[in-house]
Amino acid sequence: PGTWRPHFGEMGFPGMHGRHFGDHCGGFPFEGIDLSDEQIEKIMELRQESFARLAHARIDMGDLRRRLMKELGAEKIDRSKISDLTQQIKDQRSILTDLMVEKLTAHAEILTAEQRKSIRMKVMKRRLGIEAEPDEHDDERDDE
């Protein structure tokens, strides 16, 4: 039940199957976590800094995938071009993974050990279906 959302992997990586968590950009699920004003400011600063790098890397990945599909649909298949594009996609995926892990690590460094444990438990509960993910429109329905 509920609205379909694109799924991200357990680390918030797009394109991986499983449950997503966070802000669809690979962040932590901060709802219900008691953050200090300083932590909130640092997290917002981090998101602003990392957004452009992640967005550009995702755009580059999409471009490579489109180029690969074009080659696969060409009248004459050029295995050399396909192989080259496949390697570029692997390299770009590695770059995206590094950026995502860098962002997750930076988020973790802002949080206390107790906050990290709380988030970890929340993610595990969601994966087990113990705790349902909040519908992004719940707040709007309450106002009606």
C-alpha cells in the first residue's frame, strides 16, 4: 500500500534494488532524530556542497547509458565502442559510489554515536518491514 517511489539500495545508491532511505540523494533518514542547530547547519551545508557533484556525476552516467543504447541499436554493432562505453560506465559507477560513500561518511561524522545507532536501527526496521516509511504526503493530508 502507498505511493510507488523509486527504490535505492541500503546505502541509498540509485539503481540498486532494495529499500531506499534518506533524501533520495544517499543521506540518512533524519526524521525523528534530535539534531542540534549546529548539526542541522552542517548537514545542510554538506548537502549543498555535495548536490552539484552528485548531480553532475549522475548526468554523466545517464549520458553514457544513452550512448551505449544508441550503439546497441545501431545498424552495425561495433563491439569496440560498446566495450569502451561499458568500461566508461564502470568507471563512472565507481566515481558515483565514491561520492555517495564520501557523503555518507561526512554525515556520520556530524552525528553522535547514539544518533548513528538510532538511524541504523531505523534503517534495519524499515528493511524488515517493522517500521513503515512515512508517506511524503502525510503532512499535506493532515492539513485537509
